[in-house]
Amino acid sequence: MKMAVVIAALLLPTVLLASVTETVVPSTCVAYLAVAGTAMESGDFDVALLLYEKAVERDPHSREALAGRLIAFAGSYDSKEPYIKIAGQD
């Protein structure tokens, strides 16, 4: 599932930028947000983070993209094992 989302994210700009107009930039950001939202719902925080980063690249002022990136980062961080174990703590 993760691979299909990543492939879709990589191909999305090619499809959307086929005709270059001013409206492509917001549409591209919106498209990334839609796919990132789907990744978040399925718990794929790393994939969602990547997609929100792409959305921020397209529209650096998008509040939804910036907030989504923060939430995906927090979800990704929480789902990982700590790299450093403190002595006496399990």
C-alpha cells in the first residue's frame, strides 16, 4: 500500500503539469493534500510526511499543508522505538 501511494505521489506532478497554467500550482498542492490525508487515515505517517512536504513545496503558505506536516511528523515520531535506552528504564 505504501509503495502505491509513493508511486502515485511521484507521478502526480507529471500528470498535473501537462498543461502549465497558474491554476496548476494550487491544484497540485490540493492533490498532494488529498493523498496525504489518505495516508494519514491509514496510519502511514512517514508517507504522509513526504506528501505534506511536497504540498508545502507547491504552496509554502498553505496552512493545511503546514499543519498536516506537523501532525504527520508527530505521528511518525510517536510510532518509532526510541533509539537510546536509558539505563533502568524499560
